[in-house]
Amino acid sequence: MTMQIVKRTAADYRWVRPPEWCPGCGHFGVLQSLYNAFAELNLDPANVVLVSGIGCSSRLPHYVKTTSVHAIHGRAIPYALGIKLANPSLEVVVVGGDGDLMAIGGNHLLHLGRRNVDMAVILMDNSVYGLTRGQAGPTLPAGVKVKAVPKANPQGEINPLLLALTAGFTFIARGYSYDIKYTTRLIVEAIRHKGSAFVQIYSPCVTYNNVMTREWYEKRIYKLEEADPAWDPVVHDEKEVDVKLRKALDKIVERDRLPLGIFYKNELVPTFDERYEGLYDPNYRKLPPALQPVEVDGKSVVDFEKLVADRLL
Amino acid sequence: MFIYGVGSAGYYVNARREFWSNIAGGRHSYVVGVISDAWPAPAPGNSVELALTFDGHAVMEHVFHLKKGSYLVYNTEEDSKTPDSYVMMAKPLAERLKRFAKEQGFEPTVRGFVDYLRQNGVEVVGLPYNKHISEIGRRIGVTSPVMLARFVNTFVVALGAALLGLDGEYVARGVGFALGKKADVIEQNKKVAAEAIKLVEKRMTTLQPRNPGVKRIFWNGNEASAYGKIVGGVRLVVYYPITPATDDAMTFERLIPFPVSKDAGELAKLEKIGAVAFQAEDELAAIAIATGGAIAGARSATTTSGPGFSLMAEALSMAGMMEVGVVVTVWMRAGPSTGQATRQGQQDLFYALFAGHGEYPKIVYASGDLEEVFLDNIRVANWAERYRVPVIHLLDKNLSNTFAVTPLPDPAKVRINVERPAVYPQTQEAEAYPLDEVVPPRLLPGVSNAIFHLDSLEHDPEGDPEEDPVAVTKMFERRMQKLGLIEREIPPEEKLLYFGPADAKRVIVGWGSTKTAVLTALEELRDVGFLYVKMLYPYPTDLVKRYLEGRETLFIENNYFGQLAMVTRMFAGIEPTAVAVKFNGRPITADDVVEAYRKFEAGQKIIKIETDL
């Protein structure tokens, strides 16, 4: 039998529908980066599940030729998690905005990190609720007044990377949507990463965020490895964990300048699959829940009397 | 220990556990129905034939449940205690007891209440428990007070066994079952039992060991549900801890990996197969994770109770819209809000029927005894996969904490029907929602070689957002046609059951765990029918009409509104003749049914049941 090797291009991941975002929206850059990353990884689109919640950014899966689940507000991560738990061989990627992933869905982000399930979460961060016309997002700093709201923001912001680091994500990166080449690289690395990966992508809203604009970001962003050629976020040895976490933290809390790049990467932490296989089911990855036959001729594959042996009289 | 012991002598038992929702130190009690040599064993009633008590609190709590001729076993070392001695006793009960003692002219002590019972014909077996246990301990070489205190369970069970004329061998079996693997502890307890039995000479009866001739099982409702899931092919159970649902998921988890049948074809090569039990961060996540699992192709369920179920509403609606078959096992408890977390209620019927915004197809199904809990778990897993709708399986606290020795059910009574996924020869785009099929083809990521979009927004056949009114109408109608399909395909005997004479003029109507109580009551009530409804949505309107039109109806329910009565009025246009309701957190008993029926016969329309065992 000969295997047909297909080499896909970015265009192969374009769905028939064109994006409906406002002209100039940062999300176009994320979309293009995602096409590029999928092509670079040559992913079978029938084996990828792109999962989103609700919001401008959560429309993204409709523009991508992979299997996708456009779910409800805030719950992209748990839907994605269920898919991945049931069939760990799938490539599961979550996309969503700061409202979806950090506000209404914040709890799920927090808990994905500590599980270290092997999937990537891509935050398309513009600090506003675009789809409902410009309310403050959870990453909008206190005191900033954006166009659609009457006063400056009385609530403080969440630093998504700080939260991700605390939650236990083992890959933490930040990109900028207008730098497609760089963002592509980060997404590729996030998908390749063995464990829970989190990528924040600054993705300016040209319609409602009149403060954190392209110009605003471009005055502040810089690349970690350009500023420090010796920058190495990878934990190569268990002993390095604390040092690498502290280094990442130092960079994550920078506010006046905004570093881009990979802040932290640790593949020494066992993934959920590995833990589950060790503790519960040695065949988990070979025969996960979604791939198990459950009956033969309508009869259960489980031996009921053996199952309840300790309860029989 | 007691139930297993009696069961091991060849009898059938139908019992339930009652306990307080507090952190530590609250009273647990097991209410055991009449021990029977045939199944179904009767459900517990409102009075007690034999009370095996550990402390004076229990004596006083059950003073009004003991009748002439019944037996009380109690600890005379508690004689001088009063209701105020027991910090865990509910204040209203303490007040009622003190008032009663005052009215009757006796001291409100344990001794006072015991004497009152004696005067009213209750046979009392009073023993100084700790004195005896210490003596027995000395004889078997145990002196540590901590260890001795642990013997009290076995000691009291053995006193009860003696009264029932049950041989010490069967107490020993109960001890072995209850105490598990610690061989030395089991041996000590067996000795305690043997000594304790000698302390009682009275006999209420003599339970001769018998051979029932069939395989039997000792189980509770939570376990029955987990077994049904496992046998029914559910391989992902997601939960957030909540009483009384947790033990369903925990039993599932405890049993991973599962033993494979030798008839399992290819799988038989493996001795065990796995599954995932997953503790989520909250119920919003629990149902979403379970739904995700179903999207990937696993039979998936989440287990919860009222408060958690409330959080799941939005995701139910999404499963309906996205067309994902997920099972939600709801263990109802007494609400509203946190309510009484460990007590019985059937208050969530309305909520189950109408949970989730918008209009979408779903199934709401209820079970009424342990065998049904087991088999229905297989059914609902089938239906979720077949119709790709959310299936709400309504169970309750009474079922979860029913502990029974029953015949071992045959899992083959429900065939596992699998919907094979569509598989394309090579990767291609596919419509997730074609308009020409009521249930779309089963597309599974990574299995079907299909690229497809699933959507919570109203969508076109490709699963992309669509708001064109003509297209929306077609998609909406196609989706809703599932309800008709469900109504047509599911056979009538799985929707409801009718017991009693076909021409009965009066019919009791009920659902869920009241089934056993009503059936027990029917032994006493003649010429009465019982319509037992299992399928609550889509409501079996025609069948219900067939059984109820032209008859007088008494609806009996563990809620305040009489929710099934109102649902029947809404869907079938039948006006209930009378409604009997009980909403104090205690299950409806067989005696409750008989008494409510007498009031119904006498013309009462709204019957409030207030019994408290």
C-alpha cells in the first residue's frame, strides 16, 4: 500500500465563506496566521477541531476549512476539552476573544492550565466587546475610556499571561496580529507543544478600541529574543522550573513596553493523557472513549456479572 | 451490614437511607421495608416494627413511629438524657418532644419516653451497650476505647438479628461485606456479633435461611445508575460534586477499567477496557465537556442535582441546536435553591421540561426503581445517540439512597443500538445538517474523514450562520421533526405502564420513585388503577388520554404544585380530580398512598401529606 503524501498550502484551509470582520480588523491577521500554521504543520483538516465561543473572534472557525464547533459564550474550552478527552488523537484548537476566554469563560481557562491537556488556546485580545458594540473587555486597563462607553473604565484589567502562568499552562506566548509571520510561528509552536498552550495575540479592534490601536501597540511591542539574544524560555531540566518561571514572570508583568514571543515552555510536566493512562486506563490513548466499540450484536462488551461481582448475593 | 446480612440469608429487602445535610455528627437512619421472600419486597411504610437505635436521640426521634407490638432496642446508658442533651437534634423536634412529655405528665428523658412506649404496648429491649461492649472487648482482647466504640454498629445489628431469629452466620456475612478487607477487624466484629446475639432471648420471628434460587444483587440507586451507564456504553462521565448525584459518577470512576465480556468480539482480547470519569470545575463546564465528548463520538453523560442542573440550562439548549446527544442524569432533591440537599423531592419536572431558552427537541425520562434506573440508563444512552438531542434522565434522592437486595437484572433486556458514523473514503467537506434527513448523518471528527461545521447559531446545512427566513423555517422544522420521530419510534410500554384492573373507575397517577410506594399500596387498595408515567417529554398525550379519560384521577407527587397533574392538564387536556402532595423532604410511602387514597375516596381534592419517617 502506498501512502499518498499531501502537502497542503494555506489556501487549502480557506472555507468558502469570506470573513465578515470590519476592514482592517486585527482578526484577519490571526486568521491568516492560523491558515499558515495549519499548512506548515500539514494538518488533515478532518482531524482538526477548531472550537470557539461567542464574539467577533469566535466567528473565525466559519472561515476555516477544518472541522469546527462554534459553541456558546464562554464555554469554548470545556467543549474543546470534552472532544480532546474523548479522542486525544484529534488536534484541538480553541480561539476566542478576551470577553469570551477571560470574562465569562475565565474559570475554564484557569482550570485547563492545571490539567495540562494537550491543546492550544488562542486569545484574540482587543480589550473590547466588538459584537455588542464596544463595551469594555476584561483586558482593558482601568482609567482608559474607549469610544462606545461614556466614562473611563472603573474596573482594572486582567493580565492574561499572568493568569495563564499561575494556572499552570506549560506554554505561554504572545503575538501581534499584524505581524503574521511571527504569529504563525507562535501558533505552530503552540500546536506542537505537548501540553496546554496559551497564546495571547494582540488583535486591535479598529471600530471600538480607539485607544489601543495599531499605532499604540507598535510603539510598545518588542520581541523577547531580539531584545535578549540569549532568551531561552524552555525548561530543559526540572531544576530550572523556578528560574524559568521567574524570568517569564518578569517579562509578563512589563507594562510600559509589551514583549512578544514565547515566555515559557515546559514539556517535562506530564500531560493529562499521560497521567490518566498511568492512573486509570493503560489503553487510554489506544482506545479512548470515542473510539471504543460498545456492543456486539446489541449486547454490551462489558461483563455485567464481573462488574458487580462484589455486590452479588 | 444489616441489609446485606438479611439478604445473605436468602431474603429480599427494600430500604432507604435518611441523613442530615450537615458536616459531621448528624444522624443517619436506614428505613427498612418488610423483609420478604419474594420480589418486589414492599416499600417502607410510616410505622416501625423494629427500631434498632444507637442513642437516645434516635429513640426520641422515632417515638411516634413505634406502635403497639413493635420492638425497640436501645441503650439504657442514655436513660437520663433529654432532648436538650443532643446538640444535633432539630430544635423544633426537641420542643415537640418536651411539650408532648409535659402534656402526658412524664419527664422528657429517654427513660421517660421508653416507659411511655412500654405502657403503649411496645416491647422494649434495653441494654447498657458500652458495658456489654467493654466486657466483650476484654474477652477478645480489645480495650482501646476508640476500637470499642467502633463495635457498636455490629453490636446493635446483632441484637436485631437475634430478635429476628437470624443465625449469627448471616450477621458475620454482613460484617464481612460492610467492613471490607481488614481481616483482623472482621474477625473481631464477628466475635462481637456472636456474643451480642446471646444477650437477647426474645424473638419477634425466626428468619430461616432460604435459597431464593436466583442470582441477586445488593445495590443502591446511584450504583444502579453507574452500572447502567457502563453496560450501556457510556465512556465519558463528567461531574461536579453535588449530593445526591456524586456517587453515580464516583461508582463509574471506581470501576474503571471495566471487565470485558468474552463475547465482545475483537475487544475480548483485552481483559479490561477504559473510560474517562472527569471532575469538572463547575456544572457549566461539566455539561459542556460531556457534550464535547459526544461530539467526538463517545457516549457521554453528566450527573448532577438541582443547583447544578440550573447551571446547565444554556448548554442544554445548545445541544438541542447543535444536535448533539448528551445525557444529563438529574438526581432531584428537595429545593428550591440549596433546599434540603440530602432529602427527597420531585420538584424539578417543570424545570426539566422547560430548561434552556428557545424551542428545541429533547427527551425527559424518569425511572422509578433500581432495575429501571439500571436499564433506563442504557435506554437514554441509546436515545441520545439515535436522536442527537439532550436527554434528561430524572432520578431522585429517594432512588439514590434506596438500598435493596433484588434479583439481578438482565442487561440484555435493553438492546444497545449503535448509530454507525458516516465514513468517507478520503477527506472531504460534508453537510452537518442536510435538510432531507430528520436526524443528520453521524459525522465524527477524525473518524468520518469529513470536514464539517457545528454551530450554536441558526445555521445553513453546512453549519454556518444563516438568518434567511425561508432557510430558517426549513432548518427549524427539520430539527423539530425529531419530536415526532421520537414519539413514533419509542414503544408505548417504555413511555408508561398501567397496573391494576383495566376497568378501574379510579386511577392513581404518578412518576419516578413513588412507583414502589404506589405498587405496595395497590396490594391493599383493590379496584384501583395506577398509571405510571416514564416519558415526560415528548409527553405521551394519546396514551395518557386512553388511560385517564372518563376516570377519576388522583395524582401523587413529591412536590408542592402537583407538577405532573399540571403537565397532564397542559398536554392532554385532562383535569385531575385530586392531587396528593408531599414536600417536606421525605419520600411518599406506601402508607401515605393508602391514606391519600382514602381521602380522595372521601372527596378531598387537595391532599397534603405530612408524615415524617
